[in-house]
Amino acid sequence: MFANGAYISDSDWHGIYDRALPVGKSLEVVLEDNVWIGDSAIVNKGVRIGKNSIVGAGSVVVKDVPPNVVVAGNPAKVVKELDENEKMISRADMFSSPKELDDLYLKIDQISLKNNSFFGWIKSKLMPNKNN
């Protein structure tokens, strides 16, 4: 999963001394299964992020991240180890059953819209206020 503004780069994009060079050194970035890159996190070239690991928001990853951990900071460091015996549910799992996903979104709609009514909608059109 990639949150908003996550940035992954496999290259320097220019030389250190000769910044007119079109591309500096490139190294592969590897994201293993079920990785979550947080909001505005940066993952640099040559990094491998292990299975089930989470990169915290705003973190800068410059070294490999082991499996089943949460890293955060600049540079990113392990701040929590995840229980690898705990069942991990991935986004792929969530989308594996379209019927169950449809039921989930229907339930979310029912919860979030339970206080809506036709009369309330008419009132919001005729007498709008900050609550509607």
C-alpha cells in the first residue's frame, strides 16, 4: 500500500559534482509482500523492505528494512516489531471476494448515513446551516 505523497526512487538522478549528468547511479528497490509505505515517506535506491513491514509517515528509508517491523524517522529505524504469528490481512485479501467487499462498503454506508432522511435533505436545501 502507498499512502499519499509516498516517494520511491531507484536513482540519484544526477552526479554529486557534475549535476548536469542526466542520471547518477541506479539501484533496484524491492518491496516484499504486504508492505505499507506511509504518507510522505521516502524510500531511496538499493533498499529492500521486508514482508509485512510498515514505513511510518514522513520517514526516510536509506537501509534495508527487515520483515515484520515498523520503521520511522529520518533515517528510518525499527520502532516496533510485529508478531509474525498474528494473521496478516492484506489489501489483496480484501479484494479477493467482491461480494464480501460489496457487503463491507454497504455496511459502512449504512453506518455513516443512518441519520439521513428525506426531510433532513429538504431542510438542508430550504434552511441550510453549518451542520448540513
